[in-house]
Amino acid sequence: MSSNKQQIVEDYQINENVVAGVPNEKIRVSNEKSENHKCDVCERLFSKAYNLNRHKKNVKKIDSSSSEIKDKLFKCRKCTASFSTVRNRHRHEIKQHKFVPEKRQNFKCSECNKILSECNKIDHFCQEHPDIVIVTNTHSFTSVEEFNVWKLNEEKQTSACYNLKNSYGIKNKTVKHFACHRSGIFNSKNSGKRHLKLGGSNKIGFYCPTSMHATFFDNGTIDVSFVSTHIGHSCEVGRLRLTKSEKTEIAGQLHAGIPIPDVLSKIANTVSPTKRLAATKAQDVRNIAKSYGVNMTVV
């Protein structure tokens, strides 16, 4: 085909796309020569500038003169690339450097020491230990405040604590998973600067099936699937944390100039022994004073 005829064909293709509402700059000509476009951060090559620009949205170049920017980014452990999220860095390391991440520590059954997979934890107890009854109930709430009140009451009545383990958003809803704070394995981060607490870790080293699987809908309602059965540990008030309202109340007494022995004496005389507040020690009060900025020399 002569050059004139080829130009006429290309002009016709462009005009046809313009009529269809496609801008000229969006048109990809099939006979365009692919060029290598290089990322100036990780030196990865791309065949099209479009792919390079998409890549740069996740990869950020670190300014060596700005330590503040450095601290906010997640650096690749194999090259000089850095990323805005851990997920993007993780994906880059696997794809570009064949990086094999460390495997998670698997949960064990407290009854038979069998390793439990992520998908069959509850089924394991139903099939392997039929004498253990797993109680599951469903609840519905009209607001987040109503759900929080119910969750707090459940924790107080059962001397348990449910921590947020993970959450994810999908169309028109957000799903949150709350698990028993004693379930799992303790990973020590001890650097030798302080001793571990005398009572030991709250983690029992096994899997406890109790959990709250809450679905938050965009219209404000919440549906909860609640597994209330604890396995592998007893529910002790001493293993719980003080609530925010309890800490605020103690801090208020300290601000008023009430000495620590008097604060503890008042708690012992007014609070039921079955409540977490009754297990408050002097060190707990000192920690509260520090976090709330109370001057202990005045108290």
C-alpha cells in the first residue's frame, strides 16, 4: 500500500472513532512501534507509557533529603522501590524478586493439638469433638451505637474481650471480624529492656472459636453472627482491660487530688469482685495517671 493510501485509511479510522465519541488521543494505532519505558525507581521496563504511568501511581520515588517522606513509605527489601501501602510492596516483592513471605503461625486445637486450617476451624470442633457444643446466635441492630452497647454488655457479662482482627469493604457494606483476645500464639517482641509480666501472656497458644462476625450496611443497620463458646481457657476478669469510661473515672479522681490508696479502697468497697475494675492494682492507677497527664507529685 502506498503512503498516500495508508494515510487515507488512518484518517478514516480516526474520523470514525471521533464520531463514535472516542478522543483521538485515546486511539491506539495497531502499527505503532512499542518502545521500552523504564521506571526511574525500580528500573522495571514497560512496553507502553500507559502501563508505566499506572505503575507509578503505586511506586513513589524517595527524596533522600526528606526523612519525613521516607518514614511514611514502605520500602522494598530487595531494591530501591518504595510503595504507598504494604500490600503494593508485598505484591512487587513477590512478582519482581520472587520473594517468599514467612508463613503465618497456624492455630492448634486445644483438645487434640491438631493444626487447624483457616477455613475449617469451627467445623473441626463439630466433627472431631462432638461432645463440645458450639453455640451460634444471630443479632440485628439499627445503629452502630446499639451494636457497641450490646458488644460491651456481652464482654462484661462473660468476662471476655473481642478485638477487631480484620475488616474489608464490599458493595454497600463493610464486614468486620472480632475474635477472642486470648485466642492465638504469643509472639514476643522483647528486646531485653523489661521483663515479661508475671501473669504471663493473655494468648493461650491455641484457637478459641468465640467470635463476632459483623456486617455493617450503608443504611446504618448491622447484622451479627455471634459464636459465644470459649474453648481452651477460663474467662478471668484479671485478663481483661479496663474500659475507657473506667479509666476516665479513675483519672477524674486523681485530678481531684484523691491519693492512690484511697482510689483503690473506694473501688474495693463499691465494685463487685466479678468486675474487672475490682482487680485494679496500684500500677494500673499509675499507668492511667501517666496516660491522662496527671501530676503524681500533687496526688
